[in-house]
Amino acid sequence: MYINWSDNVFSKSDKTNRTELDTAKQLNEHIPEHVAIIMDGNGRWAQKRHLPRVAGHREGMNTVKKITMSANNLGVKVLTLYAFSTENWKRPSSEVNFLMRLPGDSFDTFVPDLIKANVRVNVMGYIDQLPDYTQKAVKNAIANTAQCTGMVLNFALNYGGRAELVTAVRKIAQQVSDHKLNSDEITDETIDENLMTASLKPNADPDLLIRTSGEERISNFLLWQIAYSELVFTDVLWPDFSDQTLKDCIYQYQQRNRRFGGLK
Ligand code: V07
């Protein structure tokens, strides 16, 4: 497989020192199993074109479709996308309403392609707080792809990292007060099991977290789960994010030593 790495990630010497074969081999051998993405920059993409913010979200949805197929083709096992945060309710109601229609609007064109590609939809977040039509669309996407055995496309929808931890602490406290668990038996695994990513095991934690649009913050996305993740930030706005940008981010991931705090 010939991989055409774009120019923006490496220096001239990199390019001359590595062969196409090296690059292709690397791409085949060190693909992160769980990739999580903060899809930022839709509003800015629209603004630059003198379009309403929602036009950026619509284009962002097209990028979701494209990048899902790219990640699946590269051999990614779990792709987690931050679609709507618990903080996004503060946006103008017209924008929130538009976003809440996206899962339903995308259903007819997206789900058949997901089934063909053997991709299973999973959703994590406080789904019961979403409008009925959004809940229905999400549940349909999950049900219609339930038999798929390939990549998991995991949407974080009305999700917040701190809220997730609060929920987990409450669940664990309840188990202690019910005498089902001793407080001294609480370990990392107890917390893992009570987070919304528990069903993604053995790939609950992202290997690679990407944030687009030049912002370098976590913004209450996955907190516990990114303890050892490689963080890659790109200036590319989400609607402009391409198959090549994904490969560039994975290339950066591949260049880093993942030592988990221990010795090499
Ligand atoms: C949303 C589009 C991508 C750019 C960033 C935010 C806006 C896909 C979904 C989705 C979620 C569940 C599902 C099917 C599709 C989605 C919202 C926003 C609220 F089952 N993209 N996307 N949902 N954006």
C-alpha cells in the first residue's frame, strides 16, 4: 500500500530518510486501536465562508461519514467522536435544535453505509435528556447496526467527563452502602467498570486523542480514560479534516514513545 503522507507533518530530512515502504509498514503495524476526536471548528469554518454556524455542522456531519470509513479502512477498532457535550446546551436554542436533528437527518444515508462497512454504532452520554426524536434516531442507529462486528463508532452525545465520574462515584457508593462492595476493594478496575466506556473493553481507553481547530484543551471530554493517551492537536477545522489529516495524526502518534510512565 502506497501512503502519500502530506508535507505538513515532517521536515525535509524526515522525508528523505524514510522510504515509502517504511511508511506503509508503519501504517500497517502501529495503528491505534481506539481513536477519539474532539470535532472542533465547524462554526469557524462556516464563518470564514459567511455562512450560518449550522452550515458548518452540516458539513461536519459529512466529515463524520468520511472519517468513519477512513478509520475503519485503516483498521481502527473504536472511533469515539465528541458530538455534543453537556455544556453545549448553553448555545443558542436554534443551534441546539439543529444539532439534535442531525442524528435523525443522517440516519437514512449513513446507517446503510455503516452496515455495508460492518461498523457498529454505540452511544455514550445522558441520552434520556435528549428530545424524543433524537433518542429514537440514536436507538435506531444502534439497533440497526447491532449485528455488525467490525469497528465501533462510539458517539459521545450529551456527554461530560466530570458528570460521568460523578455518576460512577454514585454507583460505587451505592454498592458500598448495599454491602455489595467494601470501600477497600475499590480499585482502578472498579472505576473502569462504572464508566460509560466499560462496554468498549478491551479498548475502553483511547490510544490517540485528536482535537481539531487549533484548541489545545480537553474541555471535559474523556478524563479518566485519557490518562495514557497520546494527544495530537491539529489546526485543521473539522469540516476540512480529511483521510490524509487522519493519517498525519496517526503518523504523529506512531513517532512517540508510549512508555506508560515506566522505563523503555
Ligand atoms: C453532530 C456533526 C459533527 C460535527 C460536530 C458536532 C455536530 C453525528 C452525529 C450522530 C450521533 C448519533 C448517531 C448518529 C449521528 C451527531 C450531533 C451532532 C448531536 F446515532 N454528528 N453529529 N450528533 N455533529
